[in-house]
Amino acid sequence: MDIFQSPSDSSIEQNYQSAKEKYAAFGIDTDAAIKTALNKPISMHCWQVDDVAGFENLEGTTSGGIMSTGSYPGRARNIDEARQDLEEVLRLLPGEQRLNLHASYGDFSGGAMERDLLDHTPFVSWAEWAKAQGIQLDFNPTYFGHPLANDGYTLSHADPGVRQFWIDHGIASRNVATYLAEVQGSICVNNHWVPDGAKDHPADRLGPRERLAAALDEVLDEAHGISEQCVDAVEGKLFGIGAEDYTVGTNDFYANYALSREKTLCIDLGHYHLSESVADKVSAHLPFHKQLLVHTSRPIRWDSDHVVLVTDEVREMFQEVIRASALDRAYLALDFFDASINRIGAYVIGTRATRQALLIALLEPSALCKQLEAEGKNAQKLALMEHAKALPHGAVWDKLCLQAGVPTGVSWIAEMEKYEVSVLQNRS
């Protein structure tokens, strides 16, 4: 028996009808849940495909707090191979997808371009490629992996010249995001993650934060004439490689910054203390922020960006979004990178897990649970929440994949293996 064989369409339909009846008993419309889960865009990250290397080929750089570990064969070595791999991934995914580009992933075949002078031309071919794939693009300035980031500081740098370089890069990236938004006719989320920090006990913690706030104000100044279709987000972090003691842009810093400047706050599941409930932060921020950018990731003991699985943390994050009726206020994106396993598999596992967690949240009888809670029937509410975990959401997920026309169950693994033999193993 082939363990990676797809279940038959008839068995999927039969299991789905049984599951549909079980959910209907609790007032859940599974057809509507599937439709919502399929239509919500998830922005895939470009940097899993090549281990966060990018296509600039700059010399004399350090990681800037980002490092993908492992040496699994088949890494994309250039933009053509990256796109080839991404196309394979997209064929295996259900639902609406976007692609999240970093500035360092531009098409520089026409010549190198310094980051402070970046314009939209390295991303014209990306926009054309995305249109051909039927997806849309998001963007990120790249404040790392550059000689002027090697000492651990960029937008918060004490040297005004270095700081201005990165301010100009941030402005340039907003212009690129505006271009992408215009050509694709939709918003382009432009997420600013700044790795600045110190390895050990800085004497001045306030100064860099004041400089970071002032620099971001320059980057995000409305006088630059950036389109409203460029949705700027800011992302905090607990710590990074080389910034173990002090991170300038912490989550507290950015929560205050985003609120005071009316920008989008990014919540990354891997950027908090492991004992914190990141899901709880959703309802803490929603009364004050118009929208949130949610990055799914999986930390293991630290911000290690492991491939997303349907963990309690991921499920609870989406449960809070759905319980708050805030799905239309949340942009969803991925942020993980693992060079120790097949990269196509990493993408498919993580992206499917994110959409599956969203589906599970949509299948929760949250309205009934809220009603029981309002009536003071807390034991009944808790019992129903527990029972919901045992309802057959897997059968609904298989139906979702079948409806989307992508491999069901684990049958996509055979496609991954075929691609590895025919494509990845031929790369040196």
C-alpha cells in the first residue's frame, strides 16, 4: 500500500457529509467555513526557497540576526530557480496566496543597485511573474545582510550617515511597494523589521530607541507621497543572533509606535517569550489598532523560525481572531526558514498548516460558547470547547483541498519527491 496515496474523491465526500452533520448540530456551516478559509490570502515568504540568501551577492556582510541552519541539497541558487520552486509550491496549496518579497530578492540581472538608491525596476519581472501565477505581492525593506549593518545597528545607528543610508532604503522600499500595489491593483503590505541591538549590556538603551523612532518617522513621512495602497507595518522582536541582550525595536516599542503613528502592528508568533500567550495579544491590541499583520512561525526554545505546524499556539492565534470577528482586520503571512529539510516540503507543510489552523478556528462553535458564557454556564462552555477539539475537522480539510483542486491528504508528498528527483537533485 502506498502510504502517500490520495484518498478517493468518493470517500472524501462521504466523510465530509458525516462531518457536516456533526458540525451542523452546533450551528456550524462547514461550506461557509471552507469558503472563508479558501478566500483569505496568506502571504508566503520568499526566503525559505534559498535560505535567506537573496540575489544581491554582496561581499563582506554578516547575517544581521538571521541565519538558516542546515544544508539540505537543492537550494535555489538564482531567481529563475527560486521562481521554479515557488511555482511547484503554489501547485500544491489550496486557497488564495500572495508572495512576500524582501528588497534583497530583486531581479538584479540588469546590474547591481545599492539599497538606498533602489527603485522599482528590479521588481518589474516579479510583478509580471506574479500576474502570470495569479497571485499578488507584498514587500519588505531589507535592513540586514549588508556591510552597513555589520555592527548591529541600522535605523538606530549613532552615525548620521549610516542612519541616513537606511532611511533612504526605507523610503525606496515604500516606493517599490507603491509600484507593486499600482500594477496589481490591490494593497501591498510593506513590513519593516529592523534587527538593531546589542549582544551584551549597552550603557544607553534610550538613545537608539529615540533614533529609531525619529528615523522611522522620516521613512514613513507622508510628504514622500506614498500611495495609501502601500500598507506599512512594523514588527517587534524579543532578541536575535548578535542581539541577545538588547533589541531596540521590541514588541513594546512597536506597539506604541504603531498606535501613535497609525501604522499596522505586526505580531510574529516567534518573537515573544515562550511562556507568553501570543494569542492573548490579539484582543489586547484590537481595541486600539485598526488592523494587525500576523506572522505564523514556530519557536523552539528561542526565535528559531521552525516550519509552522498546527500547534496549540497557531490554533489559538486564529481562534482569537475568529472569536473577535476580526479576520477582515488581519493580514496573514508566513515567516520561517529551515535548510535542514526539503524546502518545497517546508513551504507546503507550513502554509497548509496555517490555512488548516484558520479552518479549525472557523469550525469552532464560538457563538454558542459565548452564549453559554453569557448565561453563566461556564462548565458547559468549557465542555463544548473541549468537545470541539474532537470534531472531525480533518474531513472538512480534505474537502477543502478537493474543492480547491490540489492534492488531498498526504498525497502531495509524492509530488514533492518527484520534483526532488527531477529538479532539486540536479542542482550542485
